[in-house]
Amino acid sequence: QGIGAKLILHGHRIAEELGYESVILIGHEKYYPRFGYKKTSNFGISFPFDIPEENGMALELVKDGLKDKKGVVKYPQEFGID
């Protein structure tokens, strides 16, 4: 029914309205690319734990939103991930 896609696109709009320039997530390598997501490794971004490379994904909400931004994803303290 496309509900998941609508929720993802709505989330993108909210993130843009809040001033975010990108989105980074762990997701299915065949689903998220349809929304423009690319591997985080393309941007020099990694996660603080091992995941398959194809599942780390990033989306630039604005042109060059990840330009010159490299490093390791930092999770909020509540996740308990250092």
C-alpha cells in the first residue's frame, strides 16, 4: 500500500524543515536506494560496530549535505553505544 514509503518521505520533509542536511541509517540494501540512499562508505562514514557495508546508508537532503563530513556515527547516550 506504500505506507512505509510515505512515512519515510514524510520523515525526510520533517528533517529538512528542522534544518538537517542528511540522514544516516542502517537499512535493507534493496529498499532504501529507491529513496536516494547510498552506502555510507561512499561518504567516508562508518558505524561504531560491525555491520555489512551495504546496510549502512546515507541520504543528502540538500546538495552536498555530506561533503567533507567523515567519521563514525555517534548515537545518543540512551542507546548505550560507545
